[in-house]
Amino acid sequence: MPNRLIHETSPYLRQHAENPVDWYPWGEEALAAARSQDKPILLSIGYAACHWCHVMAHESFENPEIAALMNERYINIKVDREERPDLDSIYMIAVQMLSGQGGWPMTMFLTPEGKPFFGGTYFPPEDRQMGPGQMMPGFPRVLQAVSTAFQTRRDDVEQSADQIRGQLDQHFQADIPFSALDVEDLATAEQALYQEFDPAHGGFGGAPKFPPGMTLEFLLRRIHRTGSWRAREMLTTTLERMGRGGIFDQIGGGFHRYAVDDIWLVPHFEKMLYDNALLSRLYALAWQVTGDDLYQRVANRTFDYILREMTSPEGGFYSSQDADSEGEEGKFYVWTPDELAAILTPDECTIAQRYFNVVAHGNFDGANILTAPREPEQIALELGVTDLRQQINAIRQKLYDARSLRVWPGRDEKILTGWNALMLRALADGGVALDRPDLVDAATRNARFIQANLAEGARLLRSYKDGRAQIDGYLEDYANLIDALISLYEATFDAGWIAWAVQLADQMLAEFWDTERGGFYDTAVSSETLIARPKEVFDSATPSGNSVAAEALMRLALLTTRIDFQSRARIILETYGKRAAQRPTGFGRLLTAYDFATGDVHEIAFAGDLNDDATQALLGVARGHYLPWKVVALAKPDGADESIIPLLTDRTPVNGQPAAYVCQHYTCQLPVTTPEALEKQLGLDEE
């Protein structure tokens, strides 16, 4: 008989619905059962694309004997970390306190009140030698030992749990002194990054290497601000190595989660929506700055991958694709020379092997992860072929079609508001940068999907699947969506998106703001009360809600003249800015907000018919250059949007000609009607 998880919508939870474990989802039923039966809670947290989560499930949770031991001694709760980032944040900090390391699957043991007292990550089904003098205890041994300790040394367990809870409160509620914003902090952060930079292969530190999208965007800002050669070296080396490496799917587009080596060759093959949102936008903006065609190709192919494989019929974006297929990690993505020969003509096979760096013995378990270490033009000279780029595109399509006949990796089709908003912003900004209206259309469709299915006015829900939306939205859902709606407005000039963004911002301030210490909590004041109220500013795989909120509120303040938005944003930066400068790899998104706050920001108001070529020519100046320190608005002839966007008040065409008003701190220069004059006011004529 299936367990209670059969009624959940999360694909990760439903993967465990047929386990012999008597799983509960997180909720009052499970907590009440633990209290009434006076049993400890075994809390298992993971996600659908997690390889080691699948391994532990097969080894232990599907094992009847281990399941019987779990059912006898524990109340067992399974959590999807992507649906419940609050629980994941609290208990991840706890497991790091207890064991010195974290990761997924996370295996935590709690008192009936939900207080952690022991935990770890993956446990094997039996004792296992991990190295000289290193023995990892098997999961049954752990289950028995923890249960015995709970029953026979309850006072010690409770004391330990209380200590950990106190440490959690200290972690999330630390008093941090304010520090005035100082542009030199940004230089300090750049220098610190250079100390960790790998000049040979790009990225920061050694293996494993995660794509540092937010940090790289900060470096893009540094190039814009100072022309820094260090920032340019770090940015371009990393973007090139990632775009040519195995971490990028050279056939289907899109980025895998991370590289297990330090050269971006062998990835952990899962694909996450948030990585591809952050990186597609970054590559599009980097192309604007450098003109490097590789960046343009990577951005376009990543966007195409999202629209083709990760978009629901209704316009929502799915969460992830697994690393495994047919029980093997990466099997879907790798190739042998014989497989290529069976699909391609002999001439095509020669080109493919040379371009994708295919070798007979393989570079991954006897097969090849495809890379693209050289430009087609280099290989064309070697082979004497004139139309090699077109041939490679045809080869890529043949291989994609053949790969599509393989067993596909599993896909987590739940739709998360915060992650969708990251992709929404990427599509809006990328559509403008790459001049792709189809991307802006996809962003608009996604915003309408969220509004129809994951919002009740200014209140957001977190997760949607199979027609059901559930779980109160978190800070990251609100902050990411506000940020995305501003970009969508700048791409479409539909003021309704700004009106909604203001509603969401007011809700965010009311529900999440910390009135005592400043900054935002991750959970709403009206949400479920947990053993601690998480408040994170660290930018990890996804940007923290505080980092995104800081810049989003500043952008929104410039459009709406809401001083309270501006002041809250500055409090965040004055609280955490110094820490970000000292630990820049963990605060990439916060540093971009810091850069915006200390930049020479322009408010650019256009007045004219959007369909007029002269208006488009003016807009092209703002859209055709990388201008991170700006907000853009368009006044309609009837003045209808002025009540929503006060920046547009009294912005009218000049002598019947579309005009641009360049302002700073709401003080404007004389309006201009030609692209050349606008370029001069923005300082672009000096480029």
C-alpha cells in the first residue's frame, strides 16, 4: 500500500510514496504523532534531481528490514527542500553544526518538538570503509544507536537539542553593526576574488567547481565601472571555459549543475532551472559588453533549451532534470565513436570528432562527454571546409534527434514561483539584449501564469503542480518576482507589471521585514512557526532573498518615488555590505546590489508611440548597450501610467517628436530627440 506521500504533488515526495517506510509529509499530523507517541522524528530532506538521494532511497528506504526499523522507532518525515527552503535552511545549519558538513540527502533526528539533536547526510545500508582509519556507520546501526540514546539518555538528548536551538537563534538573529556604503568595498571584493581565481581554467578554487553566475555578474559590473583587467580576465576566462566545456550541454544546450573536476569537463549531469536562468542572462549581457560570439551562442542555445524542454504547456517552467537515466549518471548525454558513426556520414563523423574532441578511449567511463574547445573556423582551416559552422549545426541537430530516442532523464515538473521568476527576468533581459521578441513573449506568458496560478493578489504561493498551488510564498519568491516584473516592464512597457510589483513589495515589507535588526526574514510573520525563523543573506546556488530585494527595491523606488523602498534597501546593504566585500564568492548577488547603490544611476523616461521608428531608435540606445545603472520607462500619450510610475509625470514628446528624458535623482537634463544626443547624455559617445 502506498504511504501518505501518494497525496502530495511534489515529484520528489511521490518518488517515495511506494516505499515500505511509513512516511509523513511535514505537517501537524506528523508532529502530533511524534508528540503523542513520544517518538523521535527522522527527517529526510532531498530533492528530485539529487543523485545520492536516489542512492539512499534504493539502498535503505526500499529495504523492508530497514524500513521496519524506521517505522518501529521513529516518526518518519520526508521533505522536498525545493518546496520547503525554510526547513532546509534551519536543519542544514543544524547538521553543519553537528557534523561539520552538509549536503543532500540530509538525515536529521529531532525531538518530538522538532528540535535537532543528531544528524548527517548520506548513510550506507551497512558499515562501510571510506578510507584508512575511516569507517562510515551503516544506517541501521545509526537508527538503533540514536533510538537507544533517545530512550535511555533523554535528558542528554534534550540538553543537546536545546543547545543547538540556541545556536540556531544566534545564527539567524546576530546583531551586525551598520557600516556606511563605500565604493572601495567593491574594489576589496574584486581583489579578494582574484586571490581565489583559477587563471588556467577559470572559476574560483578547485574541484568541484560550481558555475559562479552571480559572482561573474559582479565582475561584469566592475568592467563597466572601472575597466578592470582583473575583472575582465576572471569573467572571460570563466565564461569561455564553461561554454566550451562538458558542463555545457553541447548538443541540447543548457548547463549541468557543476563540474566534479577543476577543468569544467565532467559534470554532475543534473540540470537546474535556476542555474540556467542565471547563466543564460549572464552570457547575453556579457555578449553586449564583449561582442564575443561564443557568449551569444551559449545564451541563445540555453534559452532555446528552456523553451523546448523545461516549459509547461501553460507557460510555467519546470524545476530540474535528473542526472541519471536507466540507473546510470550521464548515460543520456555521452557518446562513443561507434554511436557517432552510426548516425553521421563519414565526413560528418570526421568533423564531429574533431570539433567535439571525441577520442577512441573516451573521457568518461569509456564514452565521451562532448566539449567544444576550438572555434569552427580553426577546424575549417585544418579540414579545408568552407561552411563548417553550418555543418556543425546540422550535425548537432542529427545528434539531438538521435539522443531524443534514448531514455530521457526524469524531470521534476513542479513549478516554483521564485525559480520561475529568475527565469522570467532572464528571458525579459535576454530578449532585449539579444533582440529576441520570442523570449520577451515567453516571459510575459510566464508572468501571467504566475499571476493566475500562484498568486492571490499580493499574496504568493510557492509551488504548483497538477493544478494545485500550495505552501505560503517565501522571501525569495516575492523578491525574485518583484525584480523580474521590473525587467518585464522595461521590456514591454506594460505598467500593470509595476503596479503588481508595488503590491508585492508592500506585502513583502509587511510580512518579512525584521523591525529590530533590519533586513528580511525568509518566512512571513503569518507563516508556520518553526523552531527558528531563518534569515539568510548568503548567495549560494540561488541568490538570497535579501540580496535580490535590495536591488529590486532600489529599482522600484526610482520608478515610483517610494522613499521607503530605497531606505529599506540601504539598510540591507549597510548591514551586510562589509561582510560581502570580505567573502565575495558567497555574496555575488549582494555585491551587484551594492554596485547599483553606489553607481551613477540614470532614470531614463521616453515619450512617444512604441510603434514609431523614431521611438524605437531612441530605445535602441538604452537597449543596445550594457547599462546596469539605469531604469527605463515609457510615457503613453494619454498619460495613463503616471499614477503608477511617477517618473513619467509631464514626460511628453517634443515638437511632435519622440523624446528621451535623462534624469538623476529626479533632476533631468533637457529632453533629446535623436539617438546621438541621447548617447551623449548617457556618456556612450565616449565608448
